[in-house]
Amino acid sequence: MYTQGLNQAVEDSGPEDAELLARFQAKIDREEKIEPNDWMPEAYRQTLIRQISQHAHSEIVGMLPEGNWLTRAPSLRRKAILLAKVQDEGGHGLYLYAAAETLGISRAEMVDRLLEGRARYSSIFNYPTITWADIGAVGWLVDGAAIMNQIPLCRCSYGPYARAMIRICKEESFHQRQGYEAISRLAKGTAAQKRMAQDALDRWWWPSLMMFGPSDADSPHTGRSMRWKIKRFTNDELRQKFVDATVPQARLIGLEPPDPELRYDEESGHWHFGEIDWTEFNEVLAGNGPCNRERMAARRKAHADGAWVREAATAHARKKQSRMAMAAAAE
Amino acid sequence: MADALTAAYALRLGDDALILSHRLSEWVGHGPELEEDIALANTSLDLLGQARLLLACAGEREGKGRDEDALAYGRDVLDFSNLLLVEQPNGDFAQTMVRQFLFDAYAVELWPRLSASRDEALAGVAGKAAKEAAYHVEQSAAWVVRMGDGTEESHARAQSGLNLLWPYAGEIFEADEVEAALAEKGIAVAPSALREHWQARVEPVLEEAGLAPPEGAGVRKGGRQGRHSEHLGHLLAEFQFMQRAYPGAEW
């Protein structure tokens, strides 16, 4: 779904060969891809490991709020769509872990970092899915915001990540459309359904805007990520694009974003929106969102409950191998 | 043309797929490994696809204007006709996979035969389901072997899953007048005809896994006639909640 790690600093690990660095930057400037075996600055490697693994963790943790409605989807068609979507998220996670592994870290290490609380995932998944309308809102707004971030990543300088993003973006775009279609149905439905839809927009609107990360003024590392072409647009540029695309979609189906300052600015051609509550953003980031503890507890429980299963698979594979070796020796 | 027998038969097969799909969907996001999480979702989705086609077919043959959702969300326990096996709770991963294997070993024998049904709609669903069941049984059999052969703990868990679920397997091969009448016409597959094929699939896998069916476990049955275990009511309470809370709304 989305990673929030675009702005986090990775300290330079010390002086690196100036000539290698110049060649690396020239390659990026020529819009050529950096591949796993190419030389790269340690900070570039670490920034990508952090960003791609956070993105992967977000996909996996993101399965939880949506999975919350798998057993209660209101029709078989909706259930099938949701199952397919959650399965896609798992697939994205798998794909992204594999992309990160090309940078020299194992999936097990990445998962450990998540479970020990040393790695982040997108804060948006710390919000609850209380009603069915939240499933529509997550697809429409959360996946919609994710796409804004991810389409530029298809041109990211790191080859494996860029290629992974091409496939992921195709699926995310389908997710966004199904989310909008689902919430549109509610907005045109009974009074109870419409109430549910507006309530979901009220709760998901601001957290969705926060998904783009701190405003540019508070985002000191944007410069380097842009120079390395890991990042192509600033947080505020992407946030504005999202608001511009989404406000008309909401109004088209008779819903209203919960922002009294929202107005179209003829001069700039953009929607003006109110101030984001960065205190809330920082609180959720610090672990004090509505579901931070539940999400991590669910991930840790699945991992712990699955330990004997993984051990069984390893033990069986080892036994099978030694039986085959013994059979071969007996021949 | 209304055809109550074919409707009842399609409903039985559809209910099996619907309820088992639901059970598997409870796992999604909580699997023991990411690959297995994806596989569980995938199998659940395959089964849901089968269920939708079969319920739609049942609704048509019944001729009372009930579509897939009316049948899925509008019936109570007494009118569900799935096997008791598929409504049994997930338990741990071993219990889930043993349940899946016992069912898959039957499905993979049923669908190819039913694809030759003289009922075109059933034959069509069966043709699609046959391919899916072949993947499913490969996956569940592999896990039964891994767990049975793996560690002391996994073996104990797999054996206890088998002890719990084995009595429900017998119901698969029970036939009443619905299957008997339709089998005679070449529309249905007589369940009793599948028993030896099922055994031929199950026995070697259990042997490789080092697992043994419990002795003298008896047969638990009644699902086909709407005599269910206590578990189905709870499953339906969750599954049908939205349609019950907002009757008549469209989603």
C-alpha cells in the first residue's frame, strides 16, 4: 500500500570514494537504473532498505484493517473483491521484501525489525475499520493516496524497486477504483448507508492527507532523496495532487470532506485546504494511535503461533534430504 | 424450469464451498508465513467463486427468484446443507490443513467426474473447480506430510487434528434420495462411488506423514439434512450480520 519513510534520515557512513560517487550520480542523472550489483553509497542502500521494507511492512499490516471485514462483507461479490484485494496486498509485501533482499538484507531480519518495533509501517493502518464503509474509504482514499506516491516510484533510480512498483501500481489503481465504487454505492443508498459513507470520509480524510508525510518545511531530507531520484515530488506537491483529484470525486457522489476551509482557488487552479493536525500525526507515529498496539499484537501473535509450522517445514525438508542421501548411498 | 432436485444438489455443493471459503477467510492476515497467508486467501477465493456459481445455479433451478446473496445471507442453519466437516472451526494450522486435505481429496475426485454431468451448468462449474481442486489438494497434502513428519510438536498437532476431524469424513460418502435420483440420470456423481478413490488419495499421504486415523471413531453426519454442529450458527451470525442489520439494502 504505502510507505511513510520517504523523509527519514540515514546518516552517511563516512567518506566514500569521490570518483565512484560522481559516476553513481552521473548514472542517475542520465536516468539509468542502479542495479543490485552496482556500486552505491551506503546511505543510498540504507535509505532504500528502510523505504522498501517499510513499504512491505505496510502491505502486511494493511491486511489487518481490511481483513477485519472479510468475514462480514455484505454480499458475495464484495467478499470476493475484498479477498482478492487483501491477497494482492500480501503479494505486494512478498514482492517488496524480495526487492529489498537484493540490497543485502534478509526477509527474516526485516520482519524481526518490524516485530521488535525497530521498523515502521504506514501510520494509516493504525486507524480502525469500524463499519463496512471504511472498506470503501480505505480503497478510495488510502489506496488513492498511495498511488499518488507510488506512480513516481515506478521511475525510481533503483531498478528492482522501480520494476516492482510498476506491477504494484496496476493493482493499486484497481483497488482505488473498487473502493470508490463501493463507497459510491453507499452514498447513493439508504439513509443509513449514506450516513456510514459520510462518517467514513470524516474519519479517513485527514489521516489520508497525513500519509504524504510532514510538510516540505519540516522535511529536511527530501533534497537528497530527490537528487538520488528515489523521490520525484515533494510531500506537499503530492498531497496537493491528491486533494485536487479527490475533492471533486467526493462531491460527485454527494459527500463532503470534513474541512471548513476547503475552497477552489481559481488563480492557482488548486483546492485550498485547512491546516493538518500534526500533533495527531506525531502521536500516531509515536505509537499512540487508535490501533497501534492491536496491529503489532496481531502481527506478533501470527508470527509466534506460526513458529511451530515453520519449524515443521524446515525439519521435514531436512529429513527428506537426508533420506534421499541415504537412499542414494545405498544404491 | 424449476427442478427441485438439481437445486438441492447444487445448493449442497455450493454450501460446502461457501462455508469452507468462509473458514479460510478467517485466517487471512494471520497465517504462519506470508506465502501461506496468500495461499489461504487464494484457496478461499477459489472456493467462494465456486460457491457463487453453484448458489446462482441452485437459485435458478429452484425458480423462486432467489439469487446467490438471497441464498447465502437469507437462510438459517436448518436450511444450510453443507457437510459438517467444513463448518468445523479452524483450530490451529494443523487442524485447518487436515480439514482442507480431507475435503480436497474428495473435491479432486468429485469435480472431474461431475464435469461430465448431463446438466450443462453443473458440468461447467465442475470443469473450472476441477483445476482448482488439483492445486488445493497438492497444497494441503504437502502440509499434512510436512506437519506429520516434521517435529514432535507438529506431528502431535496434526494427529490431534486428524483425531478430531476424521469422524466427519464419513459424511462425504453418504447419499440420500437427492444424489441417488440425480446420479441415475447422469446429473450428479453418487458420493458412495468416490469413497475408494478418496481412500486411495488419503491413505498414502497419511502414511507418508506417519499419521493414523483414530480407531472406532464413528461417523458424524447430518449436515446435508440441516442437522448441524453448534459452530454453524456462530459462523452465520458473523457472515450474515450486514444483510440482517440492513435488510433490503444494496451493496
